[in-house]
Amino acid sequence: MQGNILIIGASGQIGIELTMALRTKHGVDRVIPSDIRKPDLELFNEGPFEILNVLDKARLEEVIAEHNITEVYQLAALLSATSEKNPAFAWDLNMNGLFHILDIAKEKKNLKVFWPSSIAAFGPNTPADNTPQYTIMEPSSVYGISKLAGERWCEYYFQKFGVDVRSIRYPGLIGYRSEPGGGTTDYAVDIFYHALDNGKYTSFLSENTMLPMMMMEDAIKATIGIMEAPSESVKIRSSYNLAGVSFTPKELAEEIKKHIPSFEIDYAPDFRQSLADSWPNSIDDSSARQDWGWNHEYDMSKLVSTMITEIRKKKAVSIETSN
Ligand code: SER
């Protein structure tokens, strides 16, 4: 019997989009989104949904058995900014969430696992431009420390126990279907809503803070791509560098002005500036390109025009439905 797919943390920024993409590919019944709460979204009424706390290992085992799960996407985590505010819980969730899945996969044998790492696994001593796959890491944030530790455990479980775990280091992710939450790169999503609502935005990162970013469509393509790759093509079992575009808040604002000429931006950096300053400017992802055929599609102008067009459409629909 064909196995099914479990998404943990399905109501988050990536989870919503991944649920949609995997259902389109495999059908509604084969994809089981789960989260600690069921959000009030039409998407989650259209098919199965499980209330699941990844820290409850017994329940996690039950869900995996009940639904005949053979693939898990473990996306439940606290992001960089929220992790700084609650380090103990961030460590608990980000690490034990991963351990529970890896330990179940170790016993079960036929469970393929996706777990995301991040550019936050790098640190202030990492070469910032075109950051290589293998380099000095030394993350300085709670979130980054959990991601680097997680990467090492993924490789360990692969080497010692043959767990088929696959991972990518996401850059900042930008999409219009789901809201980000608690990240340092989230300015690059918020900015579009402010630009369209009132033509102004105050960035919490300074104007020349360059960070690696990616359109959500590309991130979903990479996520499904690495999971579909033949096992022997996935040569790195810690986590792959992954790149889309890199830009600063100022450059993003300039690109937005091409669509909304009156748009204005100012800058009021807060505690997230030091997180951003410790991360790379740009990423060398040639290993992902070579090993499993990754390529990105969205450059900056396509990313910005897509965000503006799609958010405008969403706003038009909500005005229509409220009339
Ligand atoms: N986008 C994440 C964050 O800002 C980094 O992986 O926390």
C-alpha cells in the first residue's frame, strides 16, 4: 500500500504552501497536515488534519502509524527573533521535535524525513559573500545554534542508523499565501503589505543589510525536489546551501518603487539587526545544483512583481467579499 505524507507545523509560513503543493501533486487524501492548533482556514477543512504537538512523541508515533506515513516534513520550530525571546523553549522545540522524528525513523526504517536548516546556522566569522557549503559556522543566535546542532544530528542519524533524512538551509522566504512569524527576514514580506496599504514602511533592518532571500515558489520546489531525488544523489546529509536572490532593504524598496513610485521607506533597526549582521550576504549553492539538480526561477524583479500583483488580487477579493 502506498504510504502517506505528514506535515508537522502545517499552519506556518512554509507549511501552508507545502500542504497546497503536495496535495496538488499527490491528492488531498495522501497529505496529512498537522499542527498544535487547527487554524480557521478553508485549506484545512478540505481534507484530513491532525492536531499534533511534535513534543508529544507517543501521539506522533500514533499519527504516523494510523495514517501509514512514509514521509515526514518536520517544520515546527521557533524562528530567529522569537527564539531570542524564549531560548529554553526554542531549544526544546527545535531540538526535541527533530529527535522525536529521527528516533521514530530509526526504528521504523521506511520513513523519509525532511527537516529545514537555515542561513542562521552561519555566524559572524563565516565568510559572508558567496558563503561556501563547508566553512566556519559558529552561529551566535539561539535559533542558529539549534539549526547547526540539528544538522549535525541529521548527518549522525544517517551515518549511524541509515535514516533517510534530507535538509536544506533556507534563505529568508517571501510569499503571499501565508504570513511569516518571528523571523528576521520577515521585513521583506511586511514591506509589501505596507507599501500597498499606505505607501510607507519602517524597516527594522538598516538600509544596507544584505541577506539571501528566496521566493516561496522556489523554496517549495527545492523542498519537494530534494525529497524526490534518488537517495544516492543526496550526498550531503547535514544540510544543503540553497540560494535564490540577495538584496538589501534599500534595493528592495527601489524595486517596489518601480511599481509604486510614491513608496517611501525609513529605517529603525532593532534587536534583529545584530542577527542579520551575523548572517551571510549571499550563498554558494553549487552542491545542490550539481547533486540533485536544483535551480531557482525567481530573480528580484520577478519576485517583486509577483508579490505586488498577488497581494493586490487578494486585497481586491477581500474588498469584494466585504461589500
Ligand atoms: N528566515 C529565518 C529567520 O529570519 C532565517 O532562517 O528567522
